[in-house]
Amino acid sequence: MASSGPTPSPMSLHHVSPRLRRTLGQIPGDITLGGLFPIHARGPHGLPCGELKKEKGIHRMEAMLYALDQINSDHDLLPNITLGARILDTCSRDTYALEQSLTFVQALIQKDTSDIRCSNGEPPIIRKAERVVGVIGASASSVSIMVANILRLFEIPQVSYASTAPELSDNNRYDFFSRVVPPDSYQAQAMLDIVKALGWNYVSTLASEGNYGESGVEAFMQISREAGGVCIAQSVKIPREPTAGEFDKIIKRLMETSNARGVIIFANEDDIKRVLEASKRANLTGHFLFVGSDSWGAKSSPITELEDVAEGAVTILPKRASIDGFDQYFTSRSLENNRRNIWFAEFWEDDFRCKLTRPGIKMDPDKKKCTGEERIGRDSSYEQEGKVQFVIDAVYAVAHALHHMHRDLCPGSFGVCSSMDPVEGNSLLNYIRAVNFNGSAGTSVLFNENGDAPGRYDIFQFQMTNHSHPGYHVIGQWTNTLRLNLEEMQWSGGDKSVPDSICSFPCKPGERKKMVKGVPCCWHCELCDGYQYQLDEFTCETCSSDMRPTTNRTTCRPTPIIKLEWNSPWALVPASIAMLGILATSTVVITFIRFNDTPIVRASGRELSYVLLTGIFLIYLITFLMIAEPGVVVCAFRRLLLGLGMAITYSAMLTKTNRIYRIFEQGKRSVTPPKFISPTSQLAITFILISVQVLGVFVWFAIIPPHTIIDYDELRPPNPDLARGILKCDMSDLSIICCLSYSIVLMVTCTVYAVKSRGVPETFNEAKPIGFTMYTTCIIWLAFIPIFFGTAQSTEKMFIQTATLTVSMSLSAFVSLGMLYMPKVYVIIFHPEQNVQKRKRSFKVSTELCCHALGAEVEELSQQDESRHSLFTVHSVNLPTIY
């Protein structure tokens, strides 16, 4: 678009009035748009404006002019309608921008001129201020917020190209504000997604004081709270006017939570640079992992000479493209063809480091003179500013809205019709919010109900190592969802592995998290001990009784099942003893059968002897049943034979002892023989005693049928790796003792009778051996009880108790066998000459006396008395020894 109207020459710009220096003058058009750009920086020492901002100011402002030129030359967009502009310098200060923006609303303010008269009395002719229908800008969020409060009062739509504060998304407070850049809430979401993708859950935030920084951090914190999984270690604010040493204090504070290496930073360029400098002074190069907002983006100025500190920094920038048409336009600008830009001469001096001559002003000898022949990009460095695309899109958004409005309100008419004169701001806002077109970069330009553009970001990382071109490299994009190429990322020193920024490291398998109160990302790891396994990351559960935890304690595994094996020492020793006992018992039985009619065998009471030997044999046999693999049949025989062998043995022994005791006690008082002393009676008494044991076992069978169980509690030591389930019969320690209790009663009773019969003459064949047998047996079983119950806590309990029980029973059987029968076998085999019938001459007389004293008992004994072992003496009758 050609400039219109007279403009000052470049050489006389110094004399332009201050009022004119704040605007572009009047670029005429059928419809005028306002523009707000930070042409100058914030002024020092209370001055409103400071140094010129070439990129953020001049580039962006020229982008608007470029867009107007393109629109005005487009025959399809707003045909026969030209757009003009009035552009103001905000000087990067919100209060100053507010003052300047009053210019946009002058035409809407009704002025009372009724009291004003010219000198001739006529009313004055006041030129009507040009009406601005929409404003492009501002840049900083703080400036846009301040201006938006004024523009909304006069219903002037505003479209920003760079303001990203989430606060501006409030459609109730900023209902006339729209923007072609996404709000920081999207940016905050993208940054949160980056943090999560990197596996970080503990980060700090750093914000420059002001709407942009504080709103950005607040958005990040709010989204992270809602999403969960990321905790904020420190939230630090950088003051507007930081004092000396302020940034060193900030770094020191960030180090209070040194595990939070990730730092989310919403700050301006100057603050970013000073944070990096403070990190370097603290010798923390490479410690902090910065995730920078679009204020950092891909700019080189914040990291100049601090590249080693910034290495690995991940930054975000709204997705953008370089506009080639603008490059051609801007590099062709010169002092002659760009007089419409009253700040261009100042830019020229700054860009080419020269000085323009001005009438009446002496030239600085240290500055070279500008020739006007310099060319941008040839004689100075040039790189298109990042927001140029968005400035162009903002202008086009208003142009498309005006085009659609004209089509609807002025159908078929050329130029602005009466329905659009003036342009109604509320209606134009609705058209702006409804636009949807491909912007200068080929991406769609549209707004949501809050006037926000969709979030589209490029993700950069500043890399120094292993690159032919060190600098910012695109590593991903974010468009509602994150696409991040972790393989292309590298960190300080070229390390490819992502550094940690977590409060607590993940717990190892088998450990649960014990959370730190109030900090959901921090925890202590506690091992699931004993028989516990890790149910979930927060809970340890105890395995069921038949299970034990795996080595890593993440689940449970079946507990191995064991039984007493034949090759175990606990089985071999008792089995060997029992085998010897069976052989010995078999030898006695065979000998007795072989010499069944000899005097010694006959005199020993053959019937009870065979019963007693059967009991001894069963005692030895139970050892093999106790060792055998448990089953229903085995368990049944265990119940039956465990007490039966001893019951048979001690029933027979008790019957014998009782018989002897009764004979001699009766002999002391009377010559009448005691009852039930015949062999038949003795057998009957013995079987009655035995039947008590058998009856008890069968009652047990009826109440609780025999079955096997797997005992997981017996071998459950503190170390679960040693846990075992024991396959055994359903016989507890108590049931074993109960099973043996009847035999123990018989044993004790027999011992009592043996003690009472201690006065029997030594020549009596049975009393003394039975006595010694019972004494020894009692000693054995008294030793058995503490051993059996003292091993209850031992890991070898089952083996020890089984071995102890079987060995004790075998020893008691050996005692009975050895005391009662081995001497007889010895005489029968090795001294057969003594196994003969010997009669003295007094035998007949003695027999007659005995018959008078003991009746049938003496008669029976005299018939059986075939050896010296059958001799007896009755104290009351003073019988001679019978051989």
C-alpha cells in the first residue's frame, strides 16, 4: 500500500512533534484499524520510553503494514474497500499504553461544544476524529489486559498477536478480546505433558512478576493439581525490580529441594539470562533442567555466553513459520520507500550502526554517516521475528470478519454501505469469532468461544554436543496431544539418558510406598517383610497359609510340600533300630515256637508270652508306619497301631505282675488261691485291657475319619524361603499323647505292681525282670516327654518328634524283650542242658504242701515246674526250693 499524504523526510525526523512520534500519522482507508506495538522498551528512571526494540517493535509493526498492503491489493478480500491504520507505541508499559489507547476511542466520546463560539459568534467547526473499528495488539499480556478494559467499554474488538496470559480467556471480563496465539493454559498443558513424558514428578516453578509470568505459572500449577502426578517443590517469583544478589538467593532457594532439578520458567528474556548467570556463579552448570515458555522460545539473546548452562533446556513456542513474502517486503524497505513509518529512521541508525545527518545538529565523529544505500540483510543481520506470522494473521482475521460483515449487511454494494457506517463493534466481534481461514503459514486461524486460538506448539531443545550446528533443535510438537521424540534429545555433556527430577525414586519390587504427608510425589520405600507381598504400590498383603512370597515379593508362590523321606537320617536311624528289634523279636518267637514244649518256654507262660511278643512286634512295626508317606490307609493304621502295640505289651505285663502280686498277697492271708489266675483267665483279662485301646481308636475313627493334612504352620520360619508344608496325618501332638495315654496308664500301673512285688523271693522267675523292665521304661518315657514337647518351635519339629517317638517306643520294646526273653533264649540256645526237668526227692511232699496252701495254683505250677526258673518260695509255708 502506497503511503499517502506528505511525510517528513528522513533527515528531519528529529523535529517531529512528540505527539506525532507516538503514531504513524494517518494512513487513510475506508475502515481504520488500530495497532499497538512495543516500538520502544520501558524507559529508565521514570521515563516512559527507552531504547528501540527492533524485532518485537519494528518487525511486528511492519508486519501489520505488510498485511494491510496485501489485503488492499487483494480483489477478492474486501473489494473496493481499503483498510487504514493508526499505530501506537506502547513503550512496553501498561500504564503508558492505556494513555495511548485513549486515542482509539476519541471518536466515540461525545464532546459538548454548545458553549464554544468563534470570535464572530459562529459555532466552531471541529474535525471529527477518525473512528477505529478494531485494534491489533497488544504484545505483552499486561498491556493487553489494561487496554482491553478500556476498549470493551466502547465495544471495540481487540485481536492480539502475542498476549498469552490465561486471565484473558475470561470472556466475562475481556469479552471483546481475541487472540491468534494460544493462551498459556494450553502452553502450561503442553509443558506439563513434556514434564510427564520425561518421567519427572517433582519440579520447581520460576516466574517473572506480572500477568504473563504469574498467570503462566498459576496455570501450570492448576493443571498439574488437576491432572495429578506432578508436584511443585518451590514456586519462586522474580520481582519487577530485583535487588542485587536477588538471583543468587533464588538459586539458593531452588537448591533447598535439589531433587527438583526440573525448573518450569515463565520469565522475560532479561530474567532468564540473569537466572542462568546466577546458576553459573553457583557452579551448578548442568544441574537445573529448564523447561521454558514461549518468552524463551528459540531466542539466542537469553543464552548468549551462557550456552553451557542452558544446554538441555526444553523450550516451547507457538507453531509458526517464516513468511517469505514478509522477508522480501522488509529487506526491500529503505529510507525513501518507507516514510510512512516514522520510527524507521531510528531503526535504520540502530540496525546499521550509523547516524543520519540533521540540520543544525553536529555529527558525532565516532559514528559513521548513514548513506541511505544500506540494505537490510545485506549490510546488517536479519532474521524474521517469531511473531510476524501472528501479526499478519491477526490483521487478516479482522479483514475476513469485515468481509463477511460487508457481504451480509451490504449485499451487492460497492464500498462501505450505510449499514456499516459506523461499524457496530458487537456485531464485528461476532464475525471475528466466527472466522475460519488458512493463515499466512498455511494453518487454520479460528477462535473458540473465549476468543482463544487452538494450541499448536513446537518443542525445542537447546543442544551443544554432537551437532554440526549447535543451537535449538525441534524435538516435538503439541497439538492438544504431545508428540515428543525422546531419541533426539540430549542433555549436558551430550548425555542421551533423561536426567531425573523426582522427589523419591521408584520403590524396588516388593517395596511399598509410605507417602509423605502433604506431598503426594514424595514417599519412603518400605520392604514387605515376613510373608508379605506387594499387593499394589501402597499396600503389602500377607500370603495365604499355603503360599509364600516370591523372591522379589511381587506375588505369592505355592509353599513346597515335604514329608519324612526314607533316606533322611531322621528316618534311617529309627528304621534301623526297629529292624533290629523285629529281627530280635522274630528270633525269640521262632525260638519259642521251636522249643515250645521245653520246660523254660512252658514255665514262662506261653500264652501271655506270645501276646506280649506280638505287642513288642507291633511296637517295632509302627516305626515304619510313622515314616511311610501319609495316606488314608497309613493314617488309619497309625491311629490303630500307635497305642495298640504298647497296650498289648503292657496289658500282658500288667496281667502277669498283678497275678504274681495277688498270689503272694493271698498266700500271706489264706491258703485259698486267688481267682482268675489260670492261663485262660489271664488271656481274658489281657484282651479286656487291650479292647479298651481298640474301642477308643474306633470311636476316634467314627468321630473323625482318618485323613491327611498339609501343615503349613509347623515349618513357617521368619525366612519365607525356608517355609515348607508338611504332609502328615491328622494327628496333632495332643492326639498322639492321648493315643499313648492309655498305654502310659498301663505302664504306670504295672510299675506300681512291680514295686509292690519287690518282696518276692529272688528265685521267682518273673517278678524281678518285670520290675526292672518297668523302671527302665518309665525312665525312657520320662526322657521322651521333654524332648517331644521341647522341639515345638524347631524347624525340624516333625522329624525330631517322629524320630523321638519311634526310638522311644523301640527302646522300651528292647527293654521288655531284653529283660524278659533274651535270658531264656540264651539258656535255650547256648545252655540246653539247663532246659530239662529236675526233680528232688522232696518234690512230691512239697507239692502236697503247696496244694494245701495255694490249691489249684500250686497244682498248676507243679505241673509246669520243669526248670530252675520256675522255683518259688512261699514265705508263710516255708516251701523248699523247687527245681
